[in-house]
Amino acid sequence: GESVGLHLPTLSVQEGDNSIINCAYSNSASDYFIWYKQESGKGPQFIIDIRSNMDKRQGQRVTVLLNKTVKHLSLQIAATQPGDSAVYFCAENIGWQGGKLIFGQGTELSVKP
Amino acid sequence: NAGVMQNPRHLVRRRGQEARLRCSPMKGHSHVYWYRQLPEEGLKFMVYLQKENIIDESGMPKERFSAEFPKEGPSILRIQQVVRGDSAAYFCASSPTTGATEAFFGQGTRLTVV
């Protein structure tokens, strides 16, 4: 059902520390996953993606880990900066359904200077 | 995501009026998706369109909501006889192909029904 009115999970970290944001996805048939960053009043911004035939992918300061056994996705941000403060969403895609994405609830990352 | 253009950015409508939200996809993208976001929630898929075709409308409310993506011009999400519960942020995304590919999002239209 809808989780109307609930606050987002929040992760608070110190500037320079590493952040780990977790996500449980729903469908074992999902074969493509994306992490998005959403700042207040803006649209989701692509961070990094991973396909189901991989278990790890690295970008600039970010790493995504995929554990298909337990349907778990994580985003690691190295040396977190104040500009990283935002809400982070994982999204899953079932390829044969086209580009439709199913979004998780989101985690609010707060970086303390 | 600056390439996906949505307008207006903010829209205020009285109950019972119609709301029209526009989305111009990135250049070269022929796949458009509409999502709705309630406060402190994730985005919920509404509809997937290609030029002149609705591919998947499984997330669209059965009444009052419609979407189109004509051969020429932007995609339009239309909400008739708006109610307070329609107040939300509506996001459009586009992609160059279907399937497992990155979708680029616009900045959204924030609809407020008073």
C-alpha cells in the first residue's frame, strides 16, 4: 500500500566520511538498476547504473553494489561533500516492460560540514 | 537532465478546473514517461508513450487523467476536474530507446489544487 505521510529515512554523515545508502528492490525479474539524486525542487539526476549481470560498478566517487540473492542494492559515496546532500532513490527496471522504472522510497542524505 | 523541458514549473488550479502539463523530450528521444511524486515519497510511474502511441498506461488513474505524445509538439499530461489529491510534482522523463537504458528527467511541474 501507499506509505503516505511517513518521513524519509535519513542518513547524516560528517563531511569527508564515506556514505552508504541501501535499497531493497522488489522484483527478482528486474535486470537494470539506477541510482538517482534529487535535490529540493529539482528532478531526479542520474548518478550511476548497473545491469543484473554485474555485482559492482564504480564511477567517480560512487560505487554501486548489487546482491541479487537478497535483492539488495547499495550506493557508496566516498569522501562525502556538502553538495552531496539530497534525497537518493534507487530505481529498478524490468527490461521487457520498456523503460518503466519502479522507484524505492528514497533516503535523505545530510552532510554536516 | 536540462535537456528535458517541462512547463509550467508551477501550476495552481482551483478544484474542478483542468490542468495541462507539457513535456518536450531531449533531442532525438522518442520515448516519454510521466511520473507523479507526492511529498516525501518516491516517484510513481504513470504512463509510457512513444510518438502517437500509448505503450503502457498501467499507472494512470482510470478517470480524469489522459496523456498524449503527438507526431509534432510536446507530450501533454491532462488532468480534468482536478481535486486536492492531485496536488503533486509531475515529472517527465525521456530515453532514446526502450528497455534497460538511462532515462533523463525534467525539472517537473508542481501542481497545487486550491
